[in-house]
Amino acid sequence: MLAWLIIGAVNGVAQKALAQEYKDTGTTQPQSSIEVQDSININSPLPLSPEEQSAQPTDEPMAQVTSVSQLKDVQPTDWAFQALQSLVERYGCIAGYPDSTYRGNRSLTRYEFAAGVNACLDRINETITVAAADFNNREDLATLQKLQTEFAPELATLRGRVDSLETRNAEIAANQFSTTTKFFGTAVIGVQGRTSNRGDVAPRDGKEDFSDIGTNTNIISYTRLDFISNFTPRNYLRTSIAYMTGGTSPRFPNDVGGINTDVLLGYEYLAPQPLISDLFYNWQATDNVAVRVGVAGMDMITNFQGITPYGPPTGPLSRFAQRNPILNTGFGRGGIAVDWQISKNALLQALYSSNEPSNPNKGSGLFDGNTTTGVQLRVTPTKSVGFTLYYVNNYATDGCVQAFVGDDCLTAVTRGTGQPLQTNAVGASVNWQLSPKITLGGWGGFSSSQIPGLSGSVETTNYMVYLNFPDLLSKGDLGGIYVGQPPKITSSDLKVGNVPDLINGGDGTKAGGQPGTTTHIEAFYRFRVTDNIYVTPGIIYLLEPGHTPNSDPVTIGILRSTFLF
């Protein structure tokens, strides 16, 4: 009966012990008297120890005390200290040192001592709750009752401060989300130039007909501002504004067979005016499913996660070396995307997009114009190996898939003049980190396209193999060597619009593939100046540009500076 009476009194003052863990937003930390004081509202601090009080300047008169014992610390020789030490040794209710031991060899302030008493109250309370029938140590209960009586003011103060801490913590947890907009941006400035060269084009007859007209050294600048606006902890709106000046095109007077796309760089944007590049809303439907809906930026480049961390601002220099060109297909703007995190190591993503979702005219809109559907499975079985598999279906009203790499227009030699084209493409990418400073990877892709209602097809292939060298000379640096073939028409037997035949001077009805094969060789080294500034010199060498064996090789020198903010 005595035990239950004392437990009733204990419950009135028992609070969180210093030895217990304090959990705040997923982080577990050891609780201590110092942490309690640091976490209290600064407008209601814990009372200071007698020594601390004497050191503080004050205009207030000194308060009366009822016992001189209230003015001194608890010494190891005091009965209360020894009584508490005995309880600690039996119940393990204080673990205030890193090695989880209690060292009773120094004096304690009365508030520190009260915290220890409170911890033992809680521990014995737990012991009785679990095994009330087996607990009959009346001496310990009597000791606790006496300690509780002598340190009642300190225990009451401690209880009030802990209550205040818990109230403040609850307030912080309830208001930890803020509906704010975060801003970040990217600025790229590149200086580039290419060697003089002549090309065998229009018609492709074995003679170098035209000189490259874009070989002067020039500057390309690209700026992008991103705004992430959170409305709830699970939803956000992304708005991005982009602007670009300069470019590498054109190479020749006519965009013959997409030859100009061979020299496009990764930071070139094909609309040199301010535009909203991203405008979509992301909704975290469940812990494993996210949905995005938008009118800009709904393409596979933005929405599909790759297996390397190197994007256009700080990764490879050319557009071709950024990713498999199949994932560039469609140049989508508005649409919907869904992410499904199947497991920790597997992510399935799907997208539907339209190139002109806001245009109500025939051949445009959400469903009647250039549209793209894509699906990607991303798997990372280990920390060092990752791969992606993807399928893309695209409808192009003018026969150009708008990947802007290699053979891009598949039924005409100039954009906007070809036959409508339905394309199915598949591809795979792999990335293998051989060591902390060497990564081997590559990709391959195949596409087959048909003119709706007509027989025949156009087939293309592309591949890339690369080596990346992260942190090669210094932390944050990146070296890279890339060798590959941009998309190439390997066969075309359409009724009309066979591009290889058109380039050779025919009427487009003769079947066949490209006579040559472009080989893209790229090497670069990215220097980290600071966490937000990178400088990347590099070189790109093209053999048989435009898949034309009689065209001169092209060498491009580049110096790119990237600023992140």
C-alpha cells in the first residue's frame, strides 16, 4: 500500500529523465541538463545555480531563503548525494557521460541534483509498473520520498521547464512547414570555335560543295532561374525562366539531313529569347507515387531520372554526350508524368507530353499535334552499378523527332516540310563505378518509324561509350572521355521521303541508308573553382560529320564557365 501511495506522489512530478532520449523530427539525441536549458524559451530561462546568480548583475533585492542548505551545492559527502548514488548504482537511472557511466566524485548544483532525483523517480516508477508484485524495497521508496521532499522546489521548477520545453517542441513541430518559395539559378558562359571545313552536301556526290559558314569563335550564354514554391509539405510548383544568346549553327546554308545538329552543345537552347522553360505542379500522392502536371518542361529530359549526376551545366560539353538522344525525342512542353518508387532500388517513370498544348488549331493541342509517350525503368542494384531501360512513342507532324542530335528529320531534309511520322524507340543505359575515381558507362538506342497509312519504315541506331574520372586531380573535379555514334539512318524504304536518297539528289523514293558513319569523340576536364563555380575546357572531334564519308572532319574547342547560385 505504501508503494502505491508513493507512486501516486511520484507521478505528480516525474518527467523526462536526463538519461532518456529526446526525439525531435526524426533525430535522436542524448538528453542533458544543458540541452534542457538551451531549448527553453529565452524569455523564461531556468533558474541559475547559486554561484551563477551571485555572478549576475541585478537591481533586484536578494530573496529570503528558509534554509542555508538551499544556498550551496550538493557535495559528494552529503547524505543526499550518497543516497542518490546508491539508487543510481542499483537502478542505472543516470547515464550522463559519453561512456554511459555515473561518476560520483564532484559536486552538483541543486538543479542538477534534482534532475538526477527525477530520473530515479521515473526509473523506479517504470520498475514498479512492470513488476509491481516483485518490488518490495521499502527503503528505496522511503529514500526517494525524503529526497523528493527536500528538493521539492527544484523538482517543481524542473517540471515546469520540461513542460515548457515540450510545449515549445510541439509548437515547432506543428509549424515546421513554411509556404515559401526557394530560388536557385544557373549561368553558363561558353567560348567556342571550330576549324574550317567543307562538306559534301546537296547533292551528296563525292564532292565538297560548301564551306562551313559558322567557324568564327563566339560566345554562348545560358541563364536559368528556378523557383520552387511549396504549398504543402508534399506538393510544390516549379517555375523556371531561361534565356540564351549565341549558338553553333548553322554549318551550311541549308539544314541538310540534320547535319547542323552534329555540333550542338549541351548548354544551347534552340529558342534564343526569354521563355518559361518549366511550369508544372508536383503532387506527392503517396510515399511511393508522385504526379506532375504542367504546361512547360514536361519532357523526358526534365522528368526522367538518369544514372549519372552530371547534367548539362557541369557535365559533358556536347548535346549528344548528355544522354541517349532517344530521351530527347518530342521536345515536349505540356503534359503529365508519374513516378512510382517500386522499391529502394527500382523506380518506374511514365510521361505523356505535347509539343504545343496551348495551340487549339488542327495539328496541335494536347492530342492532335506532336505528342510523346515515354516509359523508363531505373534500377540501381548496388551503389556502384545502375542502369535504365526506356521505351518512347512519338508522333511528329513534319517527320522530325526533335531530338536535335544526328539524323533528326527522317522524312525530309528541312524541318517543317516532311511527312507525318510515327516513331517507336527503345534504349538502355548503364553506369558502373569501377573505383571511386573511375566510372565506365554507355548507352545504345534503336528506333523504327513509319508514315501512317503507308508501307515502309525508317530505322536509326545510336550508341555511346564513356569514361568519367570524378575527383581526378582535386575534389569536385571531373574528367571525361566519350566516344559514340549519333543517331544514324541505317535503312529507309518509305514510299516517299527517304532522306538518304534526297540528300544524294534523288526524289526520295529510293530505299537505302546513310553512306557513312559519324564518330563523335569528346574529351573534357572540369575544374572546381568553388562549390558554385566550375571551369571546363574541352575538345570535340567529328569524323564523317553528317554520316557523309567525303566531308571534312570537324574539330571544336570549348571553354565553358558555370556559375551556380
